[in-house]
Amino acid sequence: MPITLHIPDSVMKELQLPEGEIESRLRIELAIALYQQGTLSLRKACELATINQYQFGEVLGQCGIARHYGLGELAEDVHYARS
């Protein structure tokens, strides 16, 4: 169920981002916030941000946000390492 988010023009004018980067930056910022709150898993946050787990981990590190790392993530990493 895709949704469309309408951002008021007044807010868009205040964003100090190059026009070509607005959508990707907003996706990443939303993914970071939802991941930090525990609302999204790492995998789904990456999907929302449209970047891979390594890139998202880098972004989290730059923001000073600790990565949630539970048994599920460990199992995924072990499975990935073995394949």
C-alpha cells in the first residue's frame, strides 16, 4: 500500500537541499527516525531509504545512532556470510 506524502510549499522552500536530493534525503531521514524508534527493522529501513545495509550503517554511524543488533540480524549475517 504505497502512500504519497504532500509537503507544503512553504516547507519545501525552507529545505536547504539541492532539488535533485530532496526525495532521497527525506526517505533516508524518515528511515533513520523509524529505525531509531524501533518501528522499522534494519532491512525495512534500508528498503525505505533505498540504500543497502552497509550504506545505512554508515549513515547511522554519522548520525551517532547505535545499530540494533539482535539474534535475527545475527542469523541473517551468518546466513549471508555462508552463502
